[in-house]
Amino acid sequence: MRLKTVLAMLCFALASVLVAERASAYAPTMERNGATMELKGSGEAHYMGFVEVYEAALYGKRGVAAEQLLRRDVPMCLRLDYQRAIGREDIVKAADTVLKRQNDASSLTPLHARIDRLHAAYRDVEADDYYVLCYSPGAGSELSLNGETLIKIEGRDFAVRYFALWLGEEPLSESLKQALLATE
């Protein structure tokens, strides 16, 4: 019995260290287009529940709660750090699946051309590559890979729908959404 207690305490201590390490893995702030954003939350995306695909971090305007980012016209960024190689087609397929699950066809119609442009800009990724998707009021959304800007897409309407892949109803991963929104 004593051994089980000691093992449980060791596991808890190790988990606490890993959580602290994960929380500090991302910078507390990010600068984009003259705006300083704070880290709102971070987490992991898994395939089939156990294969880690990427680590993600959500940044948003200081003083704005994470769950309010999609409701307000404020700057926000999502950083995805890939842990393994993923083909462009798989990234696009996952995004399309969730967009169709979250939206009816008529609400996506005005966004189709912009979604297609963004999806055409995606590239295959290798382990240690990272995408950053940022929205800035008045400037639109920008997708970069490893610091290289790939495309800019106009419109807050686009940003709200696309960031909803991670932050909206029925997202790519509910546990990742909760981790990204777990601020303050």
C-alpha cells in the first residue's frame, strides 16, 4: 500500500513538472502588426487519441478573455508546432471536414474562394516545422510557415470561421480547444 502511495505521488509530481514545462514552452507574448498579444493557452493535437501531431498555442489581445476572441474584432494568433511529417492533403482534408461539420453550405459559400486560396498555400510539413495563423483587424489573416509568409486573406468573417476550426463548436479536438482557452 505504501509503495502505491509513493508511486502515485511520484506520478503526480512528474505530471506537474511536465505541465509546467509545457506551459513555459511558449513565449508569454507575441508581436504582430504592432499589436502585443498574450499567451492564452496551449495544448496538443493527437491523431486517434494518442499519436501527437502538433503542439498549439493561442495568443490574443491583452485583457480579452480567450473565449471572447472569436466574438470581438481583436488580434489573435494560433501557432502549430508539428511533431511529425504531415502531408498538405491531410491538413486540407481535416480543415474541410471540420468546416463542413461546423457550417451549413450557404454560410460557407461567400468564403469558398478565400478558403481555397488558403488551402492552396498550405505545404507539406516535417517534424519541427511550424505554422502561424494570425488575424489583425483591418489587415485580415496571414498564414506563415517557419516564419515565411505564405498568404494573406482579407476579412474578419473568414478569420472567425477559420479560427473556429480550433476554437468553435465541434472543433478539430475538444481537448485541444479547452487547453487553448484555459487562460488566466
